[in-house]
Amino acid sequence: EGCKPLAALLSGIAQAVYHGNADITEELLRGQLYPEATPEEFRALRAKMGGLLQSIASADMDLNQLEAFLTAQTKKQGGITSDQAAVIAKFWKNHRIKIHESLINQSRWDNVLKNMNWRVDLKSQSRHIDQINTPVAIVEMELGKNGQESEFLCLEFDEAKVSQMLKKLSEIEESMTSL
């Protein structure tokens, strides 16, 4: 029975910290889950559980690492009980992927490439007659952050620019491979 409020507390902490839900406040959690606890008692429990969750999430612990970590926490003075460890383990097993994705999204500091489309056209009009009927690549990129409206960037490349871009991308690939 005492496991349900702890599982809900962990969910509330995850919602507030990792999913950016500003509606989840300390007062709301205490009032809903631990109304009999004093504000100081609840603040200490929330801080302890938040710290454990932060340690687990920042290390992206697998189940073996988690078991070793929680066992150490149960043996530590002022640590957690074995029941609390079981609740934390179950919570992490069910929420690991979403929390990990959220941490990755929070760590991105710029837009990402969401989609890219391309086609090859022939120029039918130009200021210079020798450029008519030459192939051009039209590339449209969708850039943005998750949950935000995307921006679209449309580029036109002639054959020389495509070759130059492919050369640069090969250099990037070689550099990444060497690391």
C-alpha cells in the first residue's frame, strides 16, 4: 500500500524535471500523496528520491547497474528501504526510455534535421543561354525542435555544388569514423 504514493511521487518528479510539466509542484505532490507529512519531511523525501532518480537517469543505468546501485543505497545509513528500492526499480524499468529521450532532447542546443526531400530539375529559363537544360538539384530540408513548428529551407545546387557538398560530407564521415 505504501508503494503507490512513492511510485506516484517518482512519476511526479519525472514529469516536473524531465518532461517540463510546470503544473507539478512540491505542494501538489505533498497534498495529493503525503498529506500527513510535514513540509520538511516531504521536502527531504522528495529531495532524496529526486537525487536517486537523477543519479540513475544521468548514468542511464541498465537493470544490472540499477540493481547494484539500489542494493548499495539500501545498505547505506540514511538510505532507502528494500520496498522503496523495488518501487524505484519498477519505475525505472517502465520509464527509462522516455526519460532518456527527454534528456537527449533537453541537451540539444539547436534545431535538428527532421526531414529532407530532393528532386532533380532541368533549368528552362536563365539569363545565360548556355545554362538552359542543365540539371539542378532542389533540396528541401525541414528543420526544427520537437514540439515546435518547423522551418523549411530550400536550396538549389548545380552539378559542381553537389560534388563539393558530397566531398565535404565524405570528410565529415571520415572524421567521425576516425573518432
